[in-house]
Amino acid sequence: MGEWSEYFEDFPEENPANWANVQFIHSNSEEAITIAHAKKLQNLLKNRVATEQTKLDAEICQIIQKHSKR
């Protein structure tokens, strides 16, 4: 038997990545492209939020250090 990727090429309905909300979506379909684009945008947004949160956390730490009693 070949590699898993070869198997999924022959039987795309067996690939769990091709299922969304219990519905089969062929990996080359327009719907799959739209879903992939939405996931990419969602990941970009999550990364942006994480970056901003890290900056805010650092700023909060500086404020706490500045105003804490020594």
C-alpha cells in the first residue's frame, strides 16, 4: 500500500480534512477554497490579537512595577 496522501488522492471522501459540519466538501471545490480562506483570515486575526495582548501584558507589568511598593 502507498502513502496516506496517495490514498486520500484516490478517496478524498476518506480524508477527515475534507469534511465540514458533517458534510463532504471536495478539496478542489469553490466552497473548500472559501473555507480555507476564512480559516487563514481567522488565524491572522488570532495572531494579531495575541501580539496585541502580549504588548498589553508587558505594559501592565511595567505599570505594576512602577507603582508597587518596594
